Amino acid sequence: MPNTMTAIGALPVLDKSLDQQYLERLNGMEVRPVFIIAPHRSGTTLLYRILVESGSFNAVTVHHILNRHRLLQLHFTNQDQAAREELNRIFESKGIRNESMNSREFGSDVLEEYCYALDHQGRRPRLAPDNAEEFKLFTKKLQVIQDFSRPLLLKNPYDGVGFLYLAEVFPDARFIFIYRNPVDVINSKIRLNRLLLSKKFEYHAMVIQEYARLFEKPIKLAMARMVFSSRLPLMTELVFRDVSRSCDYVLENVGKLGEKAMGVTYPELCADPTQVVRRVLEFLKLPANSRDYSNMIRKRESDILPEVEQRRRRIEKRNQGYCKAFHV
């Protein structure tokens, strides 16, 4: 296979012209995506994995993201599998195959958030007028190289604030909301942030531009570690604010989607994932299946950080409308 992918720093760089001659194959391709909507650490990854496991959806993998500018070339020249193997070798050389997070083992087929397919991510990568056409092209590629009869399942928690724009870009899209108690969401986000800052995770450095840049700046990294430590309240307050803002947006706007949206709770998903899958497939008018997804759930005790526990009453009071409306 031609060596069209080279690494500069941590992120592969691809020639954007590689797919050019195949773009006519996208003519007439319509994408009716299904978006999973919720803040980070609400259970979006778990729901995404379980729904993809049903076999009813196309999905986004890290292979698709890092090879986004040559997906059509790889597909139509029968080099797709070779590219996956190439990516796995890169992961192996960087020690990524031994990394683990969210019960995921990192290989070329690990599911990923669509925002990292944007060439310019920024601190909060979201769909916007300046990248919508770029992203729509990416989704068409995904439909062509996978099973075009299946809907494309997508998730990007950054778009949890702004999902009305997703409905504007994709008028035929459907939305699956997952609701989790804000105390647990805030607690989980803080834990993950601290873990990601504790050392450099090579997988995240390959996929997330801002994360890679942070580890190239020792002073900025040291400051981030101090701010995100348990010694200072700033990070806890920032996460509290961001999660509450997301809850406000959902509470105010989910009704505007009407019959295009449905919701599940994180406790429901953990207690009976098979029933949740059945409800989602019924909502989307997709064929039901008799599979059991309970083995994909890991029992976890909720270990609330002291700084979050101290703010529990404030968090619950601030978000009481959200919690009451969505039964979390």
C-alpha cells in the first residue's frame, strides 16, 4: 500500500486530494443521522457502543477519523483493511494498544466522537457554519464505505449545547438523549480530567489536537494540573457551571425537536440495556433483534469526590428542574 500517511508530531497528516477523484461516487447520497445527545460523562460512550453492537447502525471509528481524507480511495482500491493494520502498527509502536479507558481497548476500530474528524477542532469542537460542509462530506463518505441502508449513529458531547443547529444542518436527523444526575456527571468529569492530566495518553494525543498541544507546553501543563487538582476549587466550579449550562439548554430546547427525539436515563441503560436498545430501535422504526446486551454493563459503585459531595445540595438545587423533568 502506498505510504500516504506520515506522522508529524503526534497527529497523522493526510493529503486532502486523495479522495478527490472518487467524490462523484457521493452524488445522490443522503445522510439521515441519529445523534446521541448529552454532556460528557453522561453515558454517551456506553450507549453508543451498545447500539452499534446491535448491528443496526453505521458508526465512526478512529480509523475513519485519522484516515478521513482518503476513506474513499482506501475503499475503492481495496486498501481499507491494510490501512487499519497500518494504524494498529502505529498504535503498537506508541504503546497505545496497552492503554485502556472507559473499558475500551484502543485499536483501529475503536468507536470515536465525530468532532475529531474536523480539521480545526479548537478547545470545544462543535458543528458550526464554518465546518458544516466539511462534516457533511465526511458523513457521506461513511455511508458509502459502510452499509448505506443503515442510519449513521453519531455522538459529540460538545454539541449537547447547540443540538438545534444539528437539526438545522440535518433536517431528517433523529436524536437520542441520555439523562444522568448532574452530581454524577460532574464527579465523573473531574475524575477523567485529572486522569488525562496525570500523564500523556498517546491515543488521545493522536486524536485530540488541544490535548497534544498541552503536553508540548510544560508551563501550561503544570498550571492545568494545579487548577484541576483537589487543592483548588476553580475546576470543580467550572465543571459545575458547564454541566448546569448543558442541562439548561436541554431542558429549554428538547421539546422543540418534537417527534424527532426520544430519551433514556443512565440508570435505565445500566439496569436493562436490552430494553433500552429495543426502545431505540422501535423509535427509529428499525428491525428489532433478540440479543442480550447485559454483558456489556459493568457494575460500578458511585464514589463521589469530597469536593463534589460538599456541593451536592447546590448542584441539585441549581438543576432541580432538569432532574425532575427527566427523572434523574
